[in-house]
Amino acid sequence: MAFFANVITLFPGMQWLSLPEEVAVFGQMMHEQLDLRIEAENLATFEKNFEARKLPVTFPRPLKIWSTKDLLVEEYENALPLELFLRNGGGPYNDTLAEVGLDAFLVC
């Protein structure tokens, strides 16, 4: 990606995109996600962002004591997968699903 970002900046007027810098930031973010302890922190933050909202949604909590750089352990969440609703329609839950989905998008 870095190679193509540098090539694109050679075209006139493309420098303002600062693609090499954006690729570097993206690469750093991807590298950080390889450490699953950081991913556990991100999951905890994601759940904390939903605390104030009284929505019927829960997330598997990361079990940090057993998680390592290469292994993420989460508690089991007994729930219906969202895919089931997407495939079959949410019926009376359509409005709630839309609200929770939009909230999840805006919270992140």
C-alpha cells in the first residue's frame, strides 16, 4: 500500500491527499490490533460507551486475566446472532435493531 500511495502522490494535485501518511497511520492501527490485549481494552471501552444507553444489547466481556498478546479470551454470551434477524427479518424488533445499530455506529 505504501508503494502505491507514494506513486499516486507523483501525479500533479494528488499531494494534498497525503496518502503516504494515511497509509502509515492505517498500518500502525493494524499492527496494534495484532496485540490482542489492546483488542481486549478496545472491547471494554466499546461496552463502556454503551453503559449510559438503556438498550437491550450486551457484549461478551474480555477476560483480561487469561488474555495474552496472541490469545483473546471472552465470556460466552448466550444470544441470537444478528445474522438471524438480517436473514429472516426482525419483525417487531426492526425499530429496536435499527436504533441499536445506529447507536453502535455513532458510538464507535
